[in-house]
Amino acid sequence: MADQRLFFALWPKAWVRDELAALAQASAPGEGRRHFPEDLHMTLVFLGHVAASRRQCIEQVADAVRVRPFALTIDHTGFWSGPRIFWAAPGATPEPLKQLVLDLNNGLRGCGFEAEQRLYKPHVTLCRKARHAEPTPLPAGIQWQVRGFVLASSANPGSSTTRYHVLRRWALDDPKNRS
């Protein structure tokens, strides 16, 4: 197994990805580099370039996560002018999402990773290198039922096909399924 650039993420179902892709097309038509719909995701923890020998520890951390499924409402878009990124995000971060990120970061310390010091800002990057995109509220919002998370890898950013690949999936722990 070769070294890889890894990250944990929420990976939406196809219909949520389709809504996000349509939003990118409508809000920033012809501008920047839109993500392929199959690549749309919400990063939880970015690990960076990781030696293959560390992967088992990373997966054991994810195995230990115990967070219940939750609903996420993507209800606005925004634009970061410095990196020129157009994104969509929830107006409020659900507690289970905060706990999921915290549990992953805390566990990853035992694998030799340093926790991100910046405040976690959940978002889905819709377009990179955008010239401008007007921030917009989404009155109906995009409803996303989060039932799990993934470990993914990123490929060469210059490739013309999907850039991200799901390596493994974990279901969130529904207390109703415990014996």
C-alpha cells in the first residue's frame, strides 16, 4: 500500500450531490473550476500526506467513534476571496457533527497527528478559482441525513476525472441499534 493524501469526510448520497452541483452551476456559471459531482463532500479532518504504515491506526480511531446520525441543512452559500473558493454550508453546526470532528481529532493525536487549531467551519467546496460568487441564502435548504463518514484519498489535482476516492466507510452509531 503506497503513501496517500488522506482526509475524513461526510460523503453525501447522489441526490444531495446533484443538488449541490446544480447550486454550483446556477450560482457561479462558467466561473472557476467546479468540482465533479462525485467529488462533492464535507471535510471533517484533513490528514495530509500519510505513510501507509499509519493507516491502521487511523482506521482504528474511526472504528472507535460513537456519534449518532444527524440532519444537516445546507442553507447558504459564501465566497472566500483569498483562496477564491465558492462554498455551501449549514447556518448552524449540529452538536453530533461537532462531536464527530472532536472525537476524530482527539483519537488521531494517538496516531501522531496534531489537531487543527482553527475553528472547524463545515462547508462543501463547490468551485475553486472562482472570480466571484454572490453569497446567497437558500430558503428551502438542502436537507442531508448524515448516517456515516468516510476515509478518502485525493489524487492528482490536474486529472480530468474524479479527484477523490472513498477508501473506507463507517456508519454512525444509532443508539436504537444497541443491545
